[in-house]
Amino acid sequence: MKEDPEQRERTDRIIEAIRREYGFVPVVNQVLSTRPDLFLPLSAASRAVLEGDGDLDRKQRYLCAISAATAVGGEYCIDVQTRHAIAAGATKDEVLEAMLIGSHMAMTRSQSYALRKYAENFGIELEPIDEK
């Protein structure tokens, strides 16, 4: 695929800004930056979700990101989002609570799947969930 020089220049500027801010460039950004046509829209979406205007402030957004990264086991994402949350004013206890929420949700998700199969295999009748 032929690379657009303008997209390459914008990509390189963003990568350097990330390097200055984090002190390194996350693997996801390193790899995606080889394709500016993909990197630029994904980078814009990431900024919109984590740093854009909305009802959640910057600290809350990063605490949510910590919780989600914890739930999916994103070791490197947990580290980066924790740094951002701290920079946005999050306390040590807020970060811990976000991590505990994420780990709790991961646990209950696995329990939900496993216990449904347990009930199915051992003839335990489950009440239907009212989805109003």
C-alpha cells in the first residue's frame, strides 16, 4: 500500500508526543504506526474516549480504563492508565478501588459462565432474568 506522506508526518508527530508523555511508545502504537491510515483514526478514537469532552472528567475516565484493563488482564494498559490517572489527580486508594472493581467484574463474569454450565449439567433450574 502506498503511504500518504501527510499521514506519515502526522503519525510521527503523535508518536513523538506519546514518547515525550509516557517516556516510551506502547507496543500497540508502535505496530499501528507502521500503517498511518489505520493508526490515525484509532488514535483519534482513543483520544476522544479517554480525553474528550463528556460527563466523566479526565480522572474518572482513566479510573474506568484501569478497571477495564484489570478486567481483561491488560498488564501494560493497567500501568499506562494508572500513570494517567495519577497525573489526573487520582489517589492511591481510588486506583486500588478501580482495580478491585475490574477484578471483581472479571471474576463474576467467569462465575456466570461456569455456574450456568454447572446448573445445566446438574439439572439445576435457573429463574429467567426479567429483561425489562
